Amino acid sequence: MRILGYFNYWVVIVLMMIGFYTLISRGNLVKKLLGLSLFQTSVGILYISMGKVLGGTAPILMQGHDVIYTNPIPSVLILTAIVVGVATAALGLALVVRIHEAYGTVEEDEIHGRDRQR
């Protein structure tokens, strides 16, 4: 079964499409932030899946051993992406709170309608 060999990539595609669909189809700003977070998570899973070497170990040098090492750079990049993702979500949620205070709603259509009335 060749399809099962690419299971990680199928999971990434499904999560990415769910996140993207949620981002573009929902009018609720909190749901949009959740879609963005899911999309970012799927990209992280993609990088980790591509960086894994079959039979590879952590890149710790050992004397007298001929070992295959896994590249640590994708893991380091994803750690940075996680921090950026948390900061993006926190800033987005703070903006949603301020929008809710100003407009009394977090629905995009209602916000646009109230802006047109002003």
C-alpha cells in the first residue's frame, strides 16, 4: 500500500484544507483565528515529516559509531514557528476583544454593516 507510506502528508493536506476552509468561509473572527492556527499547525507537521530520516537519531556525536543523524534544522524552525503562532494567536485574540468592545459583535458581516452606517 503506497498510500499508507504517505500518511503524514495526507494528514497535513486534510488539516491544511480544513484550516484554510475555516479561514475563508467563516464570518466569526474567533473561528478565523482557529482556522489560521490549524493551518499553521499543519505546516509544522509537514516540516517535521520532511525532516525525519528513517533510522536516524538525534545529532549527538558518539565516538566510534557510524550513525545516521536526523537533520535538526526543521525542528528548530518549527520551535520558532510555534512561538510565532502563539504570538499571532494572542495578538489576534486581543484584537478580537477590542473589536467586540467597539462593535458589540465578532461577526464580520455585522461589523461591515455598522461601519457603513457611520
